[in-house]
Amino acid sequence: MIIDINFIGLIIASIMASAVPLILASCGELITERSGVLNLGVEGMMIIGLFQVSH
């Protein structure tokens, strides 16, 4: 397969789309931790978010 600019663009777009739930969950956990509340379910929320993006 010849790697051209369109292929690289598609790979970057898929990586960014897959990373959005992880970034949002991390930002939410950061805000929660800074407020002093312990959130033990953030890993589960990240996994569910990643499954939703991939399907």
C-alpha cells in the first residue's frame, strides 16, 4: 500500500476520535479531584466511553 497524505489524515482523524472520551473523562476526573471528591468509577466511565466510540 502506498502511504499518501489522505491515508495519514485518516489515521490522525481516527486517533483523535478515539482519544476524545479519554480526554473528557480525564478532565472531569481532574475537576472532581481538585474539588476534594473521590471518584472511583472514572476508569469504568473511560472504558464505556471508548467502547461507545469504537462501535
